Amino acid sequence: MVEKLIHIFKGFLGLLFPQKCLGCGARNVLLCEKCLISFPESPLAETRTSPIFAATSYQDQTVKKAIWLLKYHGIKSLAEPFSELMFKRIVVALPESMRDLDKTLIIPIPLSKKRHRERGFNQSELIGRFLSDKMSIRTVNNVLYKTKETISQVEIKDREKRLKNLEGAFEVKNAEIIKNKNIILIDDITTTGATLNEAKRILKAAGAKKVIGLVVAK
């Protein structure tokens, strides 16, 4: 009953304040197909320890606004077009071994319990869920945990301080699930790659075979 009322209320709000594309203003959609495919492409980001593939650039103002609305205003419907962009620009070019449903798992970068409680959801998990459906590859959320509350990486400019901030931040449970598996880590944005690389280190130490990072923007 409550869910039905919420649905009706959202429909009412939609009539009063119809959605408009963040890019071109087209009605009834937050990110239209035309604007989505026009986002600038972002090249492979080779970090010190692993490749990170980004679908677009965080310097684009529409991309930046869309990610901000998803993360901090709970506009969850933006997760699906982001996953579509990642699928079209990144996934189709991945080696076959990274798209094998028997050998590969998707793991979203987790939030700390406190951050998850404050936000009410994990944006990377939402994106990962849609990508999982498109790839027919299982997403697992009971392996990688963030056990330490850290300062937002965005607030730290120095690379060494970023790495220090993440020391001991992640923990692996149920390691048997990832034993000899290829892992696709999902996050919304990356700058230096410190978060993804630390997560990769922990997963590899727990038995993962190969780990790469896929993000919406860099």
C-alpha cells in the first residue's frame, strides 16, 4: 500500500515538474540517447598497478551534474543510462575472458556502513546491477567491504596521502567466491585510481585471478 502511494505521489510530481534532459532539455527523460552518446570519450587509464576503463570524462559539465544528482540527491534512474554508456563504450571491447559468465564477477566499490546509512544506497551498486543484467554476469555484494571510514578522496589532492587514506579501508569476506575468478570492479568516478587499486590489491591477495576497474567517468 505504501509503495503504491509513493508511486502515485511520484507520478503526481512528474506531472507538476516533468523531467528534462540534463544536456539538451528534451522532456520526459533525464539523459536522452543523443546527449548520452555525445559525451566525450575517455582513454584507458593505465595506473601503476591496473587498467581502469572510463566511459566518459568528468570534466564534462553534464556528466558532472548527472553523477552529482545520482550520488547526493538520490536520482537513482541515472544509474541505468550510465551503465548503458559503460556497456557500449567499454564492455564490448573487453577480452572475451572478462565477459565469461562462468569466470567473471562484478563487484561494486562498497561504501562504509556510515556513508551507506547516510545516503541510503550505493550508487556503484546500482550501476553494477544494471551492467550485470546487460552482461549476464553475476554481481556480488558480500565479498568486498569497506570497514574504515575515510576522508573523501576528492578532498585529498596529494597521491601519497590518498593512498595512506585508504590503508586498511577494505576487507574481503567469503573469499571462496572469488577464488581464481576475474573481477570487474565498478565505481562512478576515479581520479588517481587509488581506490580501485587498493580494492584490487585486497581482492588479489584473497585469491582473485585478474581485476580491472570500470567507471562512468575519469
